[in-house]
Amino acid sequence: MTHPDSLRTLLQSVALGEVSPEMALDELKYFDFEPIAEFANIDHHRSLRTGFPEVIWGLGKTPEQIAQIMLAMRQRNPVVMATRIEPEVYAQLRWQVSDLQYYQLARICAIVPVDLQPRYPGTITLLSAGTADLAVAEEAAVTAELSGFQVKRLWDVGVAGIHRLLNNRQVIADADVLIVVAGMEGALPSVVAGLANCPVIAVPTSIGYGASFNGLAPLLTMLNSCAAGIGVVNIDNGFGAAVLAGQILRTAQRLNVDRNG
């Protein structure tokens, strides 16, 4: 909700020359939120501040709550996304949001324009160690695509059959940012970082036998990697990895624009 009195004061200050348009824009970045019933406050200006709109975390919300939030957000955003949506929840949502798309493996549902195309330069390349890691890897891939980035996928190239990875060295060489998803012992990001000349974002998954401790073992492996240039996100956090990769590419684009005028 935009606060009318505060907004009026700000606009009057701009009109009087007391505040520059640039300063006013900075103020507006922190103005706007919209309450939904008594359970949510939508942060409509998040994309102004961070470059990415608010995304709905599906777990713990009812289908009715998710639908209400999505319908309110679509008034301001061309893409509205909700993560961790199970099939049975989507089955209820689709009756309330008729044009909803569902990416079942990624567990993401979204309102998406028909002509959605990449709008940022650069490529985010995703690698998964095994087929069991695909849910997390696809969460990252779909998030990146819905956020306007070009994505390449390379699945099932774990270190247990390292020739599969080495056979795709050119894919790694062509990447601008790499997201590497692995469970078990989590060794794949270290190997990839030793071959890559771009940032590597490591995503540990909760896939593995008992001593993997639901992803803690690969998380620690990735944090302790001897390969340089690796950043690590939380266990199963494909969404966070995609946003970080996107911020890296957007920052590179901004720096390039600044240098070239």
C-alpha cells in the first residue's frame, strides 16, 4: 500500500526542487506494499530495489492464500512465481488462476506472458551430479528462465563417471555463470571449478545415504573446497542459486554499461 501522505509530501518536494528525481526514485523503492487479507504484505517495489520481484514460498501456505497473492501480484508484474508447489496444491490453484503454468519437476507454478524471452545477456549453465538431484536443479533452471536469463542444462554428469563431465568441457568453457547441483559427497562443484573460468555456485542437495545427513555432508564438502571461485548456497536452495547467478550477470551488464557510457 502506498502511503498517500508520505507520497504527497515527496512529490511536493520534487516539484519545489527540494528533492531531485533521482533521490525521489530511491525513496519510492521503499514505499509500496499491499496487504492481502490478514496473512500477507506484498512487496511490490522489491524489483526496484533488487532487480527481482517478490516470489511466493508455497510451503506452509494454503492454496487459497497462494491464489490471492498471485492474483494481486499479477496486477504489477508480468511474471508471478510460486515455489515448492506440490501437484495436489497446483490442482487446486489452477481452478482459481486459470492461466497458471506448472513446472512439475521444479515444483514451480507461474503466471507467464506468452512471449517470454531472455532479456539479459549471458548464459547460466546448470550441471547436476545425478538424476536424483534434478528437482533442485530444475528449480534453479526454471527460476532463471522466468527471471529473464538464457539457460543451458547438463544433467547426470557426477564424478562417479567423470568422463561424462570431461566430455562436456566446452559447455563449461562457454558458461558465464555455473550452477552445480550435487548430493552424496558433493564433489562435483570442486571438479567443475577446477575447469571453469567463471563463477561457480554450488548447491548441495539432501540426496544421499544416512551419513550424508540430509545434505549436510555435501554442504561441508562444498564449503571446504580447495578450488577457488566457488560460492555455496543452502541445502536444496535451487531458487537462491538462480537469483545469485542472475545478480552476477546483471552486475556485469551494469558495469559494462557504465564503462561504455
